[in-house]
Amino acid sequence: MADIPASIQFLHTTEIGLGAWAWGDRLVWDYGNSHTDEDLQLGFQTSLEHGIRLVDTAEIYGNGRSERLLGQFIKNTSTPVIVATKFFPLPWRIRPSAVLRALHNSLERLGLESLDLYQIHWPSPLIPIERYVEGLAAAHHQGLTKAVGVSNYDKNQMQRAITTLARHDIPLASNQVEYHLLNRSVEKNGLLARCQELGVRLIAYSPLAMGLLTGKYTPENPPPGMRGGKYGSVLKDLPQLIRLLTRIGQDQGGKTPAQVAINWCICKGSLPIPGAKNVHQAQENAGAVGWRLTEQQVNALDEASDRFSK
Ligand SMILES: NC(=O)c1ccc[n+]([C@@H]2O[C@H](COP(=O)([O-])OP(=O)(O)OC[C@H]3O[C@@H](n4cnc5c(N)ncnc54)[C@H](OP(=O)(O)O)[C@@H]3O)[C@@H](O)[C@H]2O)c1
């Protein structure tokens, strides 16, 4: 395991965050119907009260609305918030300076002068990795972000980012990727191990498999919209895994399947950022920390999840 530079220690001491994709997003998350600004504000406040400090957003979430809401919520609290947002590689963004321009716009929506973590949301199929990473380095040099990260980068792409940043003496703080009991590809392709070797924090997105690991979605009650398409094929086998999550939760003194699923991500050495649309979800997800699954329980979950895992 690498020595962690002081400037990015904060990510390694953070156990869990709060994801803000559903804040303002109608297409996937049905913002405006399933949850309102008030629900989100209360969920955010509840998360802070439970010691959650990191909030992950992106310029494209709700077309900027997620960042705007987060900015408003931050203004209404005296609790310090660790803010992470992301640059989206739109095809006309071809120069490093595009990263700085997008970052300035994000800061304006957030009402902040600088960020804690600025991430490239996806590698671009058109633009070399190095181009946007040079933009991240410039943002770091200008004091616009404390740390820089990437998202959805494979091992090779991550190495190219690390090499580019190393020329500027900047560590790569994080790689944010999909990781949960229904998708363990980062374990199987070695990305998680590589991150741990290099001191890059692996941030686990969709740690509840977009709500499936809570146990509330079944073949009879599939998740709405795009989630139904993405996860339709696993619903039949899901109840068995939910039964195991429930049993382990009971053995842990009354934890819920969602709490066990998030704790599993923590036990694997990743930083999960579950989304929460309201107070109830925020409260439940916050109860995923402060305790640990046993090694045997982690092994049992690994075994049960093997049938789903890519
Ligand atoms: N970098 C990337 O490309 C990328 C991609 C995806 C996500 N992310 C980040 O990761 C964060 C989390 O991922 P995600 O939002 O996709 O999925 P998730 O955290 O696995 O699931 C969140 C959804 O599950 C349901 N839920 C959450 N907690 C619950 C609880 N305790 N009880 C019942 N239902 C609950 C809610 O939806 P319903 O109530 O509608 O079921 C909620 O919106 C995002 O907000 C975003 O910040 C990043």
C-alpha cells in the first residue's frame, strides 16, 4: 500500500458519502414526482447530522440543478461539507481549458470558491486521456480544487492519468466506478487491488445497485423506468441474495439489507456514495457505518453474489 499524501488523506478517512444524481434528475430518478427539493434538503440535513460530510454531484446531474441545490443546502448549514463534482467530456470540449471553464461554471452553481474533489466523469472516446487530465492539473495549480480524480477509468486509463499528474507532482486522489454486490467487475479485473496499491481511493457508485439491494424491488414490483431495463434480468434471482442480506442484518443486531450491502462495500476497502431521496433513506443509509461485517459474512455475500457478478 502506497503512502497517502496529506492533501488527499481526507478521502481515505471518509467511510461513506452521499450521492446527488437524483437531485433534479427527472429522466432516471423521477425528480418532482418521487421526491421534491424539500425531501432532498431534509435528506441532506439528516446525512450531515449522522456525520456524512462528502456529497458527490456532477455538472450533468439534473442539467446543473443538482449542483445548484447542493449550493443552496450548503448555504443553509454551518456544518462543513466535502464537495465533489465532475466534468463531462462533451464532444466539443477538446482542450484542457474546457475543464477550467466547466469548473468555473460548477463553482458558480455551487456558490463556492473551490472544490474538494474535481473528477473527469468518463474517459472520452475522442480525446486522449492526457488532455483533460492536464486541465485537472491546471485547476489544482490555480487552487480551484484540493484534489483531483477520475471516474469510469480502467486500469490503463487510470495509469495514464497518474503519469500525467505525476509530471505536475499531483497525486490522483480517486477513481469513481460502479461497484456493488451485483457488479463486482472491479474486483475481478484487478482495478480495486491496483487502486489500493497506488493509494487511489476507489469510490463505489450505485452501492445499492440503484435501489435493488434494499429488497423493495421484486419480479412483481420491478424498479421503474430505465432501471427496469438495466436490472430486469436479475430480479428473478435477487430474492435469494436479499434473504441472505436480511439474515446477516439480523445477526448484526437489526441492520437492514441496504445497510449490509453498503457495509460490504466498506469492508472491501471502497468508499460508497449511496443516493438518498428523502429523510428515511438518508437515515437508513447512514446506519451502514459504525460497525463491520465479519469476514465470514463478507465471504458468504461474495459467494451468493457470484451468480450475478460480471
Ligand atoms: N460516476 C458515475 O458515472 C456515476 C454513475 C452512477 C452514480 N454515480 C454516483 O453514485 C451515487 C449513488 O448511485 P445511484 O444513485 O446510481 O444508486 P444507489 O446509491 O445504488 O441507489 C440510490 C437509489 O436507491 C433508492 N434508495 C436509496 N436508499 C434507500 C433506502 N435506504 N431504502 C430504499 N430505497 C433506497 C433510491 O431510489 P428509489 O427510491 O427511486 O428506489 C435512491 O435514489 C449517485 O448519486 C452519483 O453521485 C456516479
